[in-house]
Amino acid sequence: MSHTCHLRHSKSLWSFICLFVAIPAVAHDLYLMPKTFRVKARTSIQIAFHNGDDFPESQAAARIERLLEPQVISQQGSASLKNLRVDHTVVLAEASITHPGNSIISVHTKPNGIELDPESFEKYLRHEGLSHVLKWRKKNSESSQAGRERYSKYVKSIVQADHSSDFYRHAAGFPIEIFPEANPYSVKVHGTLPVQVLFRGKPAEDLQVEMSWLSPDGKAETKIAGRTDAQGRLTIPIHSAGVWKLHTVLMDRCQDPAAADWESFWSSLTFEIQ
């Protein structure tokens, strides 16, 4: 896994950097929470952008100016989400679901930069299962150095109107995406959902995938589902009905050391199990 950090001068990156000193500030996951995942065609639904690690709670509202191309994608094309606004700790928007079948709601963020002290950065790496970065830092005597990171987030949710379709497989066009290899709306409790993670169109191997679910009785749990195989695949055990979130992070050495030490790509996917 390799990529190039395209910022040529450190000033252009650090001019918009936000510095954080605690791990919770860095590890915020961004994910979409439709008000309902099963809808009627030709209706509008409210979408909440959640930002945080205490699923399903949102710890802080994302900055609207950093949210790029919020849209709903269907077999008939794409349409922008409307009326984005901050409401306490979430960003809200409206999505028009115009046709039956599965639709994909997606958004991604502008790249941002942070610098973490050594202890916080190493804790963050362990939390996200980025063992190759920990090993690289140890091998290259960087474990005691601060970590400079450029990160961006790629977020999607699958909803279903009236009946299922095969559009759940459709790509949002992100560098990193989690693809279900079966329709989540056809998977039953105690079954499994096979997924594949692709990075720039190729299998993303050895990524830690985290799964969270909110059962109908309001109980939420988060566990590590496992790591992707050589084909970027992993099977998710479905323990409960309700809302589900999958999350993973890919990180590699930034090819422009003047801009950042590392570059990360975050991915999340939400859906509902009947």
C-alpha cells in the first residue's frame, strides 16, 4: 500500500492544521445516520452526520465547510443533499429518495493535518490496529517523536426504498471504500455479511475492521471484526438486528516529508439489519 501526499509545501498544509493533544480528538470517526434506513420511494429523509467514537452518539459536529459532495446516489443518478446545518453535536441534511431499490448516501472530507505528541500518536495507532506504522516507527527510531499526519474521511450509508436491488454494490468513487458483497437488507440475524475493502481500486490487505451495532432495545456494542485478507475481504458476523457501522483506517508513509510524516484514509459504512 503506497500513495503520494500531493501537498508540495509545508506552509500550504500547516496553514489549516488543527492541533490536538488528546487521543479522543484524533480518533473521531465520521459516519452517516439516516433517520430511517428503510423508506418509501419519492420521499425525503433526514440524514445526520455523526462525529465521534461513542457509537451511536455524536461527540462534536463536523465542520460543514470540510464536507465535500454530500449526495444520494441511485441507479438514476446522483443528487446533492439539501439544507446542511449544525444541530448541537451533529450536522443534519435532507436526502430525496426518488426511486425504489437501494441508494447510497455519501460524503467525504477535505484533507486536514494534525500533529500528536509521541504517546498520543502511538496510542492512536494501537487503537486503530495500525501495527505496521508502530513497527516502522520503532525500526526507524521514531517512536519517541511526534507524529504529523494528513487525513481524510470517506463515508457512505446504504438505504433501501420499497424493495432490494443490487445497487448496494455501487462505488461512491472514493480512494478507500467498504463494499458489502451481499445486500445487507437480505442478511438475517446470526448470519454473516461478507465485505471487501478496496484502496484505489485494489484489495486493501491487513486492515483492522471495527464493527458497531445498535440493537432495537437501544443497546450498543463495538468490537473488532478482524483484519482483511490478501483480497481485502472479511466476513462480518451479524449478532443483532438494528443499525450497523463498519469502520477502518489505512495509513502509509507520506511521500512528501515536508508536508506530513503519514497520510491516512478513513472509511465508514452504515446500514440496517432487519
